[in-house]
Amino acid sequence: MSSALANRSDADQYLAQRIAVRDGVDVETLAALPAHELDRLLPGGRATFQHRAEVASGLLARRGIDPTSPAYQAADQAARDILARVDRLGSDHAA
């Protein structure tokens, strides 16, 4: 993660990354913007980020998924392992 982005709050990082992906712009440029500008560029994004745990819990409950079940825990760990490998591969190719 870039130093400018790493120095921002988790919510600001989320907003900058979402905007960068959506608009195809450099995340470094967005990381330099003040928080109110990120909020303007992605209305409702901060609220979404702040309530992500409740939204995720609601979605799981609606689908009848028990996040405490062994099957869910195994799938969650497998997904985390894959994402960690992707992160490592990405950092190996950074110039």
C-alpha cells in the first residue's frame, strides 16, 4: 500500500480504493484528497463502510448461513489464504 494511502483512516482508504477502481484513476491522487472530497466523489460510501459488519451479518442471516459453522469457517480461511497469496504475488511484481 502506498504511504499516502496507508496514512489515511480505514474509511478513507476504502473510499479512495473504491473510487480508483470505479473511475480508473490513480489511488495515490485520491489519497491526497481531503476526506470531504472523497465523500463527495462517492456519496454514501463512508456510511456503507461504517456499517459493513451489520450489512454482512444481515446478508448471511437472510441466506441462512451460520458464520460459526465449521464449513463456513473452513471456507472463510481458504478465501483468506487465497487473498494472502494474491497479495504476496502482487508485491513480488511491484517495481
